[in-house]
Amino acid sequence: MVLSSNISVRKTLYEVLSVSEDATYDEIRAAYSVQKAWEILRHPTSRADYDKQLQSSRQNIEIIASEIEVGDMIIESTADTLVLLYPCRCGDYFSITKCELSGMGHLVSGDGEVELQASDSASASIVLGCGSCSLKIKLVINETS
């Protein structure tokens, strides 16, 4: 007599995440985070990249994704203020208002021209964070005459 077995050697998705088949959404989500961590940490290259990012964040070092000038920004004028925007790759924007720039000593005209007030330097820079993700850019402000 020969016994046949239809047992699969492949794991179910529940087994991969180490959760029961009646697991709640939160349990599955938590297990997925562990799985995602494993996917990154198991490869030496991705682990080294992660460790570098982690070390930078612990040292509170700002990693600047790119450097832009005021001319690269989109100018939106509302009834209350003027806002300068720059699109982020995540879909949101880096932004700064005329009031914020004025508070830092920069005059902004209606067409988006920025002038430095009482500065010995012909340029300045401001680090802007994205509204949604952790990316940062450096906004370089060159004096206009």
C-alpha cells in the first residue's frame, strides 16, 4: 500500500509572516513590518545602506537631496500671502511663505524675486523639508539687484 501526500513544502503567506489564519489586520501589519525589516537587513548591501541612514539620523545630520534656486520654485499667490513651492519626488511639495522668508531677513516681491536684507553676503541658503516625507532640499537665495 502506497500513501500519497498532497502536502506542499511551500509555506503559506500566514506562515511566512508567522501569524495565524485568523490574525487581525494589526497583527498582520506588525508581522509585515518584521518581514520588511528582514528583507533589508538580510542583504549586506541594503543593510549597510540602512545602517548609514540610521547613523546619520542618530547624529541629527541633515541629508540634503538636492540644491535649488528660487527661480526653480513655483510661485502661488493667495489672498493672504505668497508661497514658493517645489515638487518633491513623493508627490508633495517643499514650501516656504513670503512671511517666513521675511522673518529670516529676505524681501520677496510679487513675482517671486527675493532680496537679502542687511547682509554682507550676496547669497544665503535655507533647508526646506518636504510636507510628507523625510527629504530635504537646500534653497539657495542669490541677491537680485
